[in-house]
Amino acid sequence: MAGQATRTLAAKLNDLFATKKRPDGKEYSNEQVAAAIIAGRYVKTASQSYIWGLRNGTKDNPTKGYLQGLASFFEVPVAYFFDDDDELVQQVDQQLDALKAERQRMASLSGDEEIQLLAMRASQLSPERLKLVKDMLELVYQQERAETPTPPDGGLTDA
């Protein structure tokens, strides 16, 4: 995303759909986004077919309410949809790239059976006990970092 030439509204929307996922890791549907725009009272009516048209470029002039609703849903500034040369658009793209990278890292970890077991058990805890586990994990993490010697180059080169 970052560093690309001027992108259309459709390209930006498709990037957002690909980046912001549902809690189960799947992409939001056009229908779910349209419903969220209506629920947020940005427009009185919205349809999955209009969202589809915006995503494939057959519709390219949404109303202010649609843009505000899309921006709110995807948690980006409305200005993101306008000018690629804008520093704000570049910042959002960098954040989206970082989110995608973190999602890929988490997906690679999810194949680890021990991590899956930890996540499964954690999901069954009460909020109070889950906080206790998080606090303990943070303490162990900090101790691990303190015990790991820093390379002379500060860890800046690949070993």
C-alpha cells in the first residue's frame, strides 16, 4: 500500500476490507459494512450492492454520509479517501501495513500447539483471572528481557 501511485477509492476500500478483519479473522462482508453505516446513522439507507459498486469502481462518488460511515467503520480519517499525496494518507497506509504484518506474525504463531492451548484456556477465564494471567505474563516477559544480554551492536544487525 504505502508508496504506491495514486489509488482509486475502490483500491483504498479493498485495502481496508483486507486489513480490518472480523474477530474470527474473516473479511467483513459488504452487507455488514452497509449495516454498520446505517447503525451509525451516517445515512438512512445503505446496501451491500452500493458498497460492492464502490469496491469495484462502478460507483465512485459516494455521499459525505457514506464516506463518514466508511471512515468510522474502518477507523480511518475521512481524508484517507481523497488524496494519495497527503501525508495523512501515507501515515494511514503505514499503519495498515503494520497491522497486516502483525496479523501475519500472529497467524504464524497460531500454528504452535502450546500457544493455541494457552489461548484456549485464557478464553475460558473470568475477566478478573484473565487480567491476573496477563499481569503475570507481562512480569515474566519483562524478566526474560532483563535476562537476555544485548548484543554489542544493540541488536541492529542480523546474526
